[in-house]
Amino acid sequence: MKEFKIIIAVILIVASTYTIITSYDEFYQEELYGAILGYVMILLIASGLIYSSQYKRIKEENRLKEEQTRHINTKETTMDVQHSEELNFQKQKENLKNLHEKGLLSEKELQEKNLKVTNQELTVELQKTEEYQQLSELYKAKVLESREFEEKVENLKLILKEAKSKNSQTTQEYQSKYNIVGEFVEGFAMVWDEEGNYGFIDYEDNLIITPRFEFAEDFKEELALVRLNRQFGFIDKEGQIRIPTTYDDAESFSGGKARVNKGKDFFYINKEGDRI
């Protein structure tokens, strides 16, 4: 239908233009004004046909751009909220430490309060996990009873706590000169500079990957998702771009593949960046 409208518009323009040019000398003055007016009307009709044939496509492109912008903004907002929560817990622990040093809290009180803050932090992290979201959906759907849901959540909390205890270099324990985002994953922790750019350090507090990315996620399967110039791609642990930043959106690798999209084309790629 779109192509048909364009073809009709082109035929109208060509035919009317040819008629005006070849018959110009044959028109009387009064007829010439009418012919020109008719020619202008035909051009307007042809323009309308061309515009209408492209309107839906332009509208769809604008919609996709808006969705991509919203998605990017949502990701950035989520990261900002996470930063705020992490800084809040750190501030609470610093306050407790200061009160203890000033003799306002005993050693036992300090341990108890620190444990309480740690449990609050663990609960926040727990609620962000995919497993917790799945349990919540099952509970809301009444597949799980209240008691079952609470038991599953407690089990999940124990699993999360055990995983954190195995990581000897967590945000809670690790003292760094950089602003650390989250925890060490696959030997690296994300950091960010004053301008909000992301990079990575190792356990030795060495800056391995200089902050230069607009957005980043933890390493998954040896590759980290990053964004440059509002386009997503992947880097290796040396900071080299392994998969070019050419995607409008992307997810971290899982099971050897990552979901990406260009415009409205969604697909999976492997670690070589090949479409699968």
C-alpha cells in the first residue's frame, strides 16, 4: 500500500509537470492561471500521498526512540537508587563507629547495631534478586502460602549470606580510595568517578579499567556490559572492547549468549559478537 501511494504520487507529479511544460505555449492567459493552480493542487495531493505513506514508519521510529530513551533512563535511575542505598548503609556504619569511638556505644552495642544494619542491607539486596521476584509472583498468585513464602525467603537469605561470606572482598569490608559500586564479581569491582563514569579495580585496589563508560554492569562470563555514546557493547578484563558498542540496548551474558537489539530488531549474540 505504501509503495502504491508513492508510485501514484510520482506518476501525478511527472504527468502534470510534463503537461505544463509541453502545453505552456498553447494556454491562453486565463487558462494558464487555471493550469498552474491545477498543477499546484496536484503537487499538494502527491505530497499528501507520499507523507501518508511514510507517516506510520516515522511514528513507529519515534516510538522506538522514546522507548529506548525511557529504558536507558530507567537503568540510570536504578543505578542511582542503588548508589544512594549503598551510601546510606555505609553512612550508618560510619556513624556507629564514630559513636563507639566516642564511648557512646559499647563494643557489644556496636556489634548488635552493625548486625542490624547488615541485615537491612541484606534484605534490600535480597529483594533485588530474580529469585525473590519469582517467589513474590508465586505468592501473589497464591501458589505459595504465606508460611511457605517466608520459609523460601529465609532460605534465599541464607544462600545470599553464604555467597557474600565466601567473597572476602565485599563493599562492607573493603577499604578503597575509589567510589566502589556494589561488590567484587569475578575479581573486579565497579567504581565511578566524580563525573559519573564507570571503571573497574582489582582486589589490590589497582585501577585496571579507567572510568570512561557512561554505564556498566559487573563482569559476567569474563565480559562486562558497558555503554559509550549511548550505545551498548562488551569489554574484557583488560578493558578492551571485545564486542563493539553498536547496540541500542543489551543485557549481560548468561549461558554463553546475550540479548541485544538494534532498533526494533531483538536477537542474541555469542561471545564473538556473532548473531545466533
